[in-house]
Amino acid sequence: MDIFDFLNLIGGLALFLYGMHKMGESLTEMAGSKMQQILERLTSNKFVGVLLGMAVTAVIQSSSATTVMVVGFVNSGVMKLSQAVGIIMGANIGTTITSWILSMAGLESDMLFIKLLKPTSFAPVMAAIGVILLMTAREQSKKKHVAGIMLGFAILMMGMNTMTTAVSGLADNPAFTDLMTAFDNPFLGVLMGVILTAAIQSSSASVGILQALSMTGVISYYAAIPIVLGQNIGTCVTSLISSVGTSRNARRTAMVHLYFNITGAVIFMMGFFLLNIFMAPTLQTMANPAGIAVIHSIFNIVTTVILFPFSDKLVAWAHATIPDGRDYKTKTSISKGRAS
């Protein structure tokens, strides 16, 4: 991998992130205030909250955006902390849709239908249609939002293809192979996933990068699974940042998101080590984009199923981390009383 491949990788990542942002922004604008109204009104039932979190995140393609939205609702008093838990769980499941879309980049077949499913085949067509719609649409019209969705998706896919092409030569690079061998330490893999996702503020993008790297054929499932677990923890950074300076309950909402993903990662790491005892050869097989999408989905679905009955415990942990406190006036009056 030379300097030009590296520049292509950076450019591909930039296109990927912009495409994801553009698509999510256009979807959100097209939905208007209806998305917020649905979230506000239909979250009294936690199970319904999970379904809503899934649906909203699948539409706007960002669990971080959904969680930040929920933090804002809790901060404004529109939503209770107990109502927010279900949406956060559902958002984690909904964000896995992106990894399944990206896994189509790894489809290989001589069949015409399968070839048409590859992003390299339909992304240019979507881009062309999107440009035509954009040029003929009126300002703030529904057609313009549809154009933004199509263009965003096409740019995202082209970015993914650019990244895949840029890293294709890494399979023969001894330094890269040694780096992937270093990630055979599961704890290093988790840390790498956390750092990468925290840096680019998107678990979907970091999973996409891992899927692109998996096409080099040198990343095993033993290395990929811990990285995916770390990526799910790293995505909590966005909600934690958004909660700075907000109410206690809003900060607790961000902590629930963090505790949910950390608990899930701990459970899965125990399962990972147990699986390695009985199925070590399977874990040493090389990962592919579809396999990584499966891991990402299983983690979030199983974690939700396990922790859903204990959602009140997550709320209790958040309360223990950020306890109720007396306000400044109360403390001042008490101190003056003692002084007198």
C-alpha cells in the first residue's frame, strides 16, 4: 500500500461519511416533525419503544442521531428516562441495517441478478437518477429530499468501493498482516474498535471500514468479533458528548446507552472465550462482509433480548452514577444557616 492508496482510503472514508450524513439528513427532513411526534407519544410501553428505536434508526441510518435525539427529549422533560431505555435498545438493532447493505459489496457470482445487487452496479444508476431529480425539483420539495437520499446512498456506496479498492493490496503486505495478528489479542481488538468508532463518531462507518478490510482475506473472525464489540461501545461517545451541560436525567440517558453496550460486550466476550474452547478452528477462518454484518446484528439483538427484562437495573446504575443532588441555592442556605 503506497501513499496514493492511502490517499484513496482517506478519500473513500470521506465519501462514505458524507454519503451517510447526506442520506440521514434527507430522510430526517422528509419525515419532518412526524418522527419526533411518534417518539414522544408512543414510548409509554418499553417494547413499543424498542420497535420505534429500530424503525427510526433504520430510516435515518444512525443510532447516534437517534440517541442524541432521545437525550434531547429527556433533557426537555418530554420523555422520561424509563421511556428512553427501550428506544436506545431498538436504536442499536436498527443501526445494523447499514452493515447488511454494505455486505452486498462482497457478493460474488456470474449470475446477472447477483451482479445487479452489487453497489458498484446500482450506485451509479441511483446517482444519475438523484441528480436528475435534484435538478428538476423545487426548493424544499419532497422530490428534492428523495434526490438527497439517492445521492447520499450512491456516495456512501462509492466511498465503500473506493476504500475496498485502496486496501485490496494489503493482503500481500507483511506489515498489515502483522498488525492483524496483533489484534488476535481480543482485548486489543475491543480497544481498537472503541478508539476507531469514537474517532469517527459512527459505528456504521467503523463497521464499514472493517468490512472493507475483511475483503483483503487476512482478518479472521477471532480478530473481527472483539473489534465489533468495541465498535458498539465506541458509538456511545456521541451521546455522552451530547449530554454535557444537560439535566441529570439527560446525562443518565447517555449512561444507560454506555452501560447497555458495555454489559453486552462483557457477556459476549465471555461467550467468545467459551466458543474459542470448542470451536477454535471456526473462529480462525477468514471473515467476510456478510459475516461481520451477522456478528453486528447478533450482538445487538441478543444483548437487547438479555437486558430488556433488566432495563430498570440499567436505569438504577445510571442513577447511582449520577445521583440526585441538592441545588446551589439549598447548599448556600444551609451553609449560611450553619455559619449563623
